[in-house]
Amino acid sequence: MWSETAPDDWRTIQQNLNAHFLQSSEWAEFQRALKRKVLFASGEGWSWMAILEKGQLGSRLYCPYGPTANSWQAFTKALSVLTACAKIQHVAYVRVEPQTPLEEADFSDFKLVKAHRDIQPRYTFVKDLTRPENELLAEMSATNRNLYRTAGNKGLRFRSSIHPDEVAIFLGMIHEVAGRNDIVVHGDWYYKRMVEALMPLGALKLYIAEADGQPVASSLVFDSPTTRYYAHAANYAAARKLHPGTPLLAHMIFDAKAAGQTHFDFFGVSPPDEPSHRWAGFTQFKESFGGEVVDMHGTWEISVNKIFYNTYRLATKASQLRLKH
């Protein structure tokens, strides 16, 4: 009923269900590169790819932006199979981020419990690329349109790369960003394994903005047949006056359209009703390119082993209280 290898028609199944990239066989390959076990299952109107994750308070199965299901019946079956699989894997609980037309109020009927925090962003921002280029440009802010049109006059040039070694360009920038903004980013090993796993599969590209031949901004994007995902971005502070990130993002949007993709997913924005959210700044930046907010339902959990799961919940709650005080 489930397997450690993706079915031969997994990509077709996922396209028909409009599944997220994090449910793709390509993302599963990256997880394997991280030495994690992955499992696949699908049926009429549903599918899921789950990652076996081990923690101090017990292991879990995690479906990033999944399961995907197109109806109540399909979602019921997906969770039933997922829970059965979880018991065989001897995990404490299942963590899911359901992609389904069901409403959040319905989730209690499936014994879903809201996680202490969302793992993947609950809200994202998506731009429809099926319209003419002039319409895509027109819905960008006036500042963005001007920066895109005048980029060449400032000596900016854009290129893409599928050579894993060039991730060093991005790493140099992301370290500077982390230092000046006092944020924690993934280690170099994580990005290196990502590009090594995904670039040969055509699922990841590195985009680079150069000024006078020198890199000044870069972005890593995930690609599915229908959607480009804006995954990671960084730039050098010395090039701030050029605003290279803005025209680079516009270039990636139009490049996706030229490749036949139908959507550009900006991958994570702040909740619509929280203007003071810590993501408010880059949310405004993303929204200045035009698109619509999409609710991804957030992160939920299903208990498999009640003793271990309750211990995990209590320990997590206690840890959060300590951080507040």
C-alpha cells in the first residue's frame, strides 16, 4: 500500500492533484541525500510522500505540504493509510500540512491536532503566469517595473546555472546576510547536498545577478513542470544601491513563463491580519510583484503512540514557556 520508491507515474499523479514541490520525487531524493527514509502512497484522488524523522522524544512521519487530496473521501483514505504506515514504522506521531479543499474546521473530525508551530509557512503568495507578459509586468509596483526596465543601464546582467559548484556564489552572500541581519541559516553542507541532489534532476536552478561581471545577488529556485518556487535569496550589501534583487526576481518570473510554467510561488508570507509580523518586510517585497495570498492550512499532528506523543507535547509546551520567561 506504500513504498520506499516513488511509482513510475508519480509525477503524473502529482500534476493531476496539483501537489506541492515538497511532495515530489525530486524532493524525496534530496531527503535521501540527507540520509532520511522516505515513503510514498497514492490512491483515487489522493497521494502523500512522508519523511521519517527522528527526534529526542520519539520519531515521526512528516508530510511537508501533504497529504494532497481532492475530496473528503480521498483525504479520509490518505490519512488512514498514512496512520497505518506510521504504526508499522513505530513512530510517536504523524505531522501533516494538508493540501485539500476541506476547511480547517473539518480537521477535528480526523483527530488532527494543531502543531505548536507551523513547520512550512502557512501562507504563501502565488502569481498566475498564464496571462500576457505586459499584464504580469503591469501588476508589479511602479518601482519594480522601473528597476527591471533600467537594470541593463546600470550594468546588471542575469544568468542561470545548473552547476552545483556555483552554489559557492550563493553561500558567500547568504553568510553576509545572516551576519548583518543576525539570523540563522542552513549550514553549507545543507545547500551543497540540495544542489547536488536537485540540479541534475532539473528541479533546482541558481540565478545570479552580476554587475560589471561580479556577482551581487543570487537566488535558488525549485522547479516543477507547472510552478517555480522562490526558495532562497541573498545579496551583497555593497550592491544595495543597485537594488539587484528586484530585477533578478522579475527576470526569474518571466523566465518561468518562457519555460511554460503557469505559476510563480513566492514561498511564504506573513498572515494577512498581522501587519507587525516578523515577516512583514519581505512579505511587502513579494507582494509588490503581484499575485494572491494562498492559505496552506498550517501544520497538524496525529497521535500514533499516545504515551510518547503526550510526552512530546508536554515537553514542547514547557520549552516554549521557558523561552517566554
